[in-house]
Amino acid sequence: MRHSADRPELPPHTLALPDADATAGLGTDLWRAWDGRQCVVALQGDLGAGKTTLVRGLLRAAGHTGPVRSPTYTLMEPYDLGDRRVLHLDLYRLADPGELDFLGLRDELADGVLVLVEWPERGVGVMPPWGLEVGLSDHGDGRCARVVGHDSAGERLARCLLGVCG
């Protein structure tokens, strides 16, 4: 792990991310911890918090060598990675959650698909439930990530990211 879960000034379930490399490293760790079951990861944080940096780290760890863009205008960028698939969504510009139906998101959901969603609250009611929530925020000179599992798969991922995988 590239980050520390044992800094006393951080709240529970929170990791220190001192720089962009550590944020990308959290994405790497997420890829390594993911067991291939379908999971929706809610990426929370203000503009510029590092959500796309985390996704870029995950995709690099998965072997993707092409560009990784924030899907702010396209809403969804798919990445085929062998027998697995990552869908990166950015719902910041979504005017109505019903717009997600036009993307065919429901048809995309299956085992072997990891859905990473920026601004997930804008898709409530249409998006499937979040398995894992990663909240990025400023912390001193760097950032921190609060990691919370919301179902069994998400809880397992959260434990792995917090260094207590088992």
C-alpha cells in the first residue's frame, strides 16, 4: 500500500493521500483488490479532488495504456480489459437521472464490470446501489480518502484498501 491508514489525526476508515501518486496508488490498490464481481464505486469529492486521478491509476494497473479522460461531456467511457470491463461515469453535467437510460447502462451491468461513478448523487433512482464509496477531500498539503463499504463486495474492497484484507 502507498498510503497510511494509521495516522491518528484521520477519522476512521480514512487514508492519507499526500500527493497525486498516492491517489493513483489507491486506484491501483482498488484494481488489485477487485475480485471481478460487478460493483458500483461512488467517487465523491469536489472538482479537482482527484477522482479521475484515482481512475487513471486503476486503469494503468489493469494494463490500459491509452488516454484516460474524465467523461464530463460523454458521461461514460468504457474500458475493455480482457475478461473485465471498467465503466467510468461522470454525472456532473447530468440534467436528469433519466438521461442514464439513453446510455444503456443497465445493459452494461454484469459480472466482470466495475462501475466508477463521479458525482453519483446525480444518478440516484436510476443508478444501481453503490457497493463502495470513496470520498476524496483536502487534508493538509494533500488529500485523504474516506472508504466505506455498503454491501458485502464493497465492504471487502474497503477492508482491502484499509489494509485489513482477509
